[in-house]
Amino acid sequence: MDKQALDGLKVVEFAAYAAGPVTGKYLADFGATVIHLESGSRPDGFRLQYPPFAKNKPGVNRSGTFAVCNNNKYGITIDLKAPGGVELAKRVVAWADVVIENFTPGTMDRLGLGYKELSRVNNRLIMLSTCNQGQDGPHASHPGFGSQLTSLSGFTFLTGFPDGPLSLLFGPYIDFIGVGYGVIAVMAALDHRRRTGEGQYIDLAQYENGVQFLAQVVLDYNVNGRALSRMGNRCDFAAPHGVYPCQGEDRWCALSVFDDDEWLELQQIMGNPAWAADPGFGTLIGRKQHEGELDERLSQWTVQFAPEELMQTLQNGGIRAGILNRVRDVYTDPQYEHRRIWRGMEHPEMGVFHYQAPPFELESTPAVLDRPSPCLGEHNEYFFCQILQLEEEEYRKLVETRVIA
């Protein structure tokens, strides 16, 4: 196999759920040796707390949510609260280039594994701490998940229809924004170390990451004093702009018209119906003023078509349009299939599981997905004896005393 971009990079994760592990996953996909460290008695929460499970049968090695966040990694277990557990963890850190953790602020310090202590063990260490609201400040210790962070960041205030309740975004949206910034920050710190020899501590606040994706709204308030609120599917500078019904059960197509020339093109595609020639629809201002009627009329036209047919027809005419994929459609989407976003690998308990390739590619050193997500403690003997090079007798004693679970 050709050398990958991050071959030789050694990473250990004191991390669980999404924000920390997916950062490590992307490093692993490009060649880093990534160790996912868990407690045998209290494993990564994704293993047991979050379905789906293979064949609807829960088990520590059957979680699809854990799997998709942790391919290409080695899985080890250390009981950090057992006598000798922290000391063993420090030996793992001494081996590593990068530590990733996403515990509540202060947890690593209380365990004796904070950056100040670990940098004594490894003075070239880069440590990424990714948590809800950063390591300091009046709210740093607040617990939470993605739904709380999307609300704090302002997304929830903007999501939903004006005359309806607010809506949470699906899933831990902010966590995955944090993943992108986490990878960037680690790579920047590695470049700094390459030039100076110095390690570095990275304090990543996922709350602050979320605000970056609301730049337009924040700037509008900063410059104009205007606080935007829920608009449903509408847009200040496009009409029609929304999701329109198509043939079939719960099938839809999204389309956007941003100027009057595009509106004229859409009229032609629709066969120049009499209602579309109304002067009130001739300008963006007019279409915005009559948007409710416009959406109703347009829906009566779109519902005649299958979403795939409508998307193709609109795109051929220069109109921005896209079908709304259902979850099952994501696995058969021809664009995803062409770019090999889903990579099937055999898992010991789940059978063939389709892991997700990273959303970016390197031409000369592409991502390689060649190892399924680890079972709990699967690589203990290999890692401790072959990579960390513990003597067999010491390893067996650590297993017997349940430091290695």
C-alpha cells in the first residue's frame, strides 16, 4: 500500500460519543495510528446508549452509531480508577503525538491526566480538548449534547415556521462542526511542532464553532441591528424558494429562483401557465409579496412529477433544484456511489457494515478504510505487547488486576 499522508502519526483518544472520536477517525482514515481508549466497565456511551443496534439486538459491539465514528482505530481498555491505571495511561501518552479528549472540563485534571501533567510525560505532546463551551468561563462546566448547543448557538431560534413552534436540528449538528475545526486545529499544531519542536494545548469550544455557521445572521444584527427569526423555507432574496410536493408518498423537491431571468425560465419550463404571467409575479419584490399564493400554484404543478424527473427537468433549464433524499436513498445515491462514500467492511458481530469515508479527499494520498470499528478491548494484547512493547508477564498481571479490562 502507498504511504498515506498521516503515516507515522500516533493518536490516543480519551474520548466518547461523536466530537472527539470523529476527529480521530478522520486522522485514522489518512493513515494515523489511532488508539480509542475506553473503560471496560464504563465504555463509550455510543456503544450502549444510542441505537440502532445490529438486528435490533443491543450489545457493546453492535452499535451502528459507535461503528460509524470509529473505523480504522485500535480499541483498548484501561480502568483509570484502578490502582496503576493512570500510570499505564501515561505510558500510552508517552508513546503518542496527539491526545484527544472530550470530557467535561476538569475531568482530565481530576484523573491526573491534564495537559500540564501529560506535557511532563511528553513535552512534544499536542492535546485537543473539545467540549461544549470551552475549558473556562461561567458556563464551562454545563453538561449537554448537540441539541443544547444548537439552541445556545442560535440555530433553534431560526428553525421552523413563523406561526409554529421552534424546531431542533436533527442530531448533534454542532458536534460535527467541532470535528472539522478539531482536525484543522490539530494539523496546525502539528505544523507548529514541526517548525519549533513545541507541543501545544488546544481548547475547542463547540458552542463557538456553531456561531461560525451563523455568520450572515450575526453580521446582519451587527451591521443593521436586525434580528432575524423563523422564516420556514423562505429566503429574503429568492422566490420561489422552498420544498415542493411531488408524486409518491412524502416525496419532495427543493428549488430556488434568485432573479427575474430565472423566473422567466421557470415559466417556460412550466409551459407558460396563465397564472405565472400575472404582473405581480414579475419581480422579486412582487413574488415575495404574494409568496403564499406562489407556493400554492407551484405546488399544484410540481405534484404532477416524480421528484427525480422534476429535478432533472429544472436543472436542464438552469434552475437550482434537488430531490429530498430519504434515509434509504442516501445509500443508493449515484453521486455517493461514484465517490465511494460508503465502504463495506466485515465486522465480527455486525456482519458487513458500510462505513463512511471522509467528506474530503487527497489526490496523491487518498483515504483508506481498511479496518472495521473495534470491539471493546479488541486490540489490548496487540497494542500493549506489540506497539507499546510491554513484557508478556507485565501485561498478564495488568489483565489479572483488571487495570486492563
